Amino acid sequence: MTTDTNVSTRSKGSHLTIDDRVKISVLKELEYSNRMIAQYIDVAHGTIDREIKRGMVTKMSKQSNNGKVYCYYKEYYDPYTAQERYEKSRSNCGRTPIYQSSPEIINLLDDLMLGEFDFKDHDKFESLDSQKCSPYAALKIAESLVNDDVKLPASERSIYNWIDKGLLRTKNIDLLEKTRRTKAKHGRTPKREQPGKNISQRPKEVETRTTFGHWEMDTVQGKKSAEDPVILVLAERLTRYNFAFKITSKTPNAVSRVITKLKELTGEYFDEIFKTITPDNGSEFFEVANEVDQVYYADAYSPWQRGTNENNNRLLRRSITKGTSLQLFSEFDVEQANLRLNSYPRKILGGKSSLDRFEEEILKIVDPETLAV
């Protein structure tokens, strides 16, 4: 007897399917050996040995002869019995999913993602009170809140899957990032006169995000009105740390006052902490090049060149919504909104917050007792 050379190819580690089991049944009827079947199905012969045992059934037949009834028993491999036993085994194996075994963890994650968790007894995250968290941030915060022996999801991907399956109170519409984020359009950049060096002249090391002290600068508006205050923001590229200052107007003088304030706060360490600044190309930043040595202006209408600003601004908007007059927000309100942003656990920082990483970098530069940032 010769074997069929039309051997199937299968990915390593894949399980037998019902089609595979039907083939095994046919080949057994043709009296193929287990090793020959394994070659045909493209699996280890041990797999076929175990599969045959799994699918063995006993069939009884009766035959009458001279008034007597004789019972005959025959063992054979049944593919459908094998499939049924396989599926039952799969349903019983492994641990009970966390969403079934630990409803308290599910409630905690839901509360964090829906902004319903009460942080009053948790000083580290108190600034996040009432703020919605992403699945990743919710998982990192949960790790800090529960005991070490409590089982949590392996990654935020599990949480996304649970949301997609409708297993949580949190829905996709509650996830600002997942439903609203769109890809940036990198169109042609209109030319606009710049007061200083262009971003194309910026040191290459800034692009790598491997060194501390490179900042992006922008303004965040509430209501687009010349009389309405704005928020001046500076975002550090390595740590993603954010400064936010409420200023009276979108003018060079108002921006200059903030630069002066930062110089007073950092003293002799200003040049080490603010090695470069990359502002937007707005006219309110035209005087920055006269006050800081290394300033590189982004191209007009090119927000992707200041990606850290864009991301932080989006997070800041969770507390200060677009279209709302900033006259309704005090300086303290802005500080608290920015503190929430800086205290937020970030996946890109390995679960640390921007505040954690900023403090680590600052301590490499200066004695904490001499700096009150």
C-alpha cells in the first residue's frame, strides 16, 4: 500500500480540526498506520496516537443464529465523538477568566475608566479624581491599589477585548482615544516668515527623545476670542512632563513673562533644564528666541512636528474643554488640570507618570532642596 504524497501543511502548534478528524477516520478505514496518518495530516505521530484514543467508541451489533442472539463488539475511531470530547476538554481547561472570578476587579476598572472612582484616600492619585482613565492607565493604577496576590488582566488588550464583548459597563464610546482619534494629515506646509531658526536646524538628538531638556511650546485656547485668556504650555519630550500657565492674552509680552518666571524658578539650572524649545509658529512666540539660546520654530500648520504638545493638549482638554471660556477657570483650576495630566500613568513611560520621570531627571541635575519647581 502506498501513501498519498499530497501532505497538508499546517502552522506549528495548531490544533486538529473536525476536517482533520474526518480525514483520520477515512485513513483508518483504509488501514493506514498512525505514523502514515501523521505524515499525511502533518503532525507528530504521538498526536495521532492520542487522537485515536480520544475518539475510540465501541459499537455493538446483534446477530441471530439458530434461535440464539449473538452480540458482537467493534471498536473504531469516530471523528465527531473525538471533536465533542476535545471541545469539552477545552472548555474545562485553564483558569476561570478574571471577569468571572473577580467581579470586584471589573468594578474597579470600570470605575477608573468611567471617572467614578473616589481617590480621596489615595494621595498619589488624588489629582485624578473624576477623570476618566484609559484601559492602560486604569490597569496601572489598579496595580497600585490592590494587593500583590490579586489577579489582574495580563495587559490592557484584555480590557479592550472585554469592552468589545460587552462584558464591562465601560463602552467604546467612553474611550476618548479609541473612538475619536484620527490620523494626522501631513499636508503641504504654507510658507510663513519665522523670527529665528527653523526646526530643520534643530539638533538630531532632540528627535531621538533620549536626552532630557528639550521642550515644545504652544498655547491652548478655550473660547476663540481676543479678550479671552489662554493657557501657555511647555511639554518636555523625554518625560512628557507638562507646564501650564494661564496668561491674560495670546501676546509676546504674556509669553515673555512666563519665560522670566521659569528663569526665576530654575535659577542657574535654567539652561540645563531648558536646553532647547520648539514653539509653534504663532506670533506670540516671536520674542522667545531673544530670551532663550536654542529656539527652533516649527513650520506653520504642522502640529505633528510638536507631537508631545499635541498629545498633552488633548489630555488637558479632558479637564478644560474646547469652546469654554478660560475666564471660568482660575489659575488653581489650571494647575489642578495640569497635575492630573502629569500624574497619569503612561504606557510609553513604562507605567510611570510624567511627574515621576520628570523628578528622576531633575534629581540628576540639581539638589531638590535648591529647586522649587
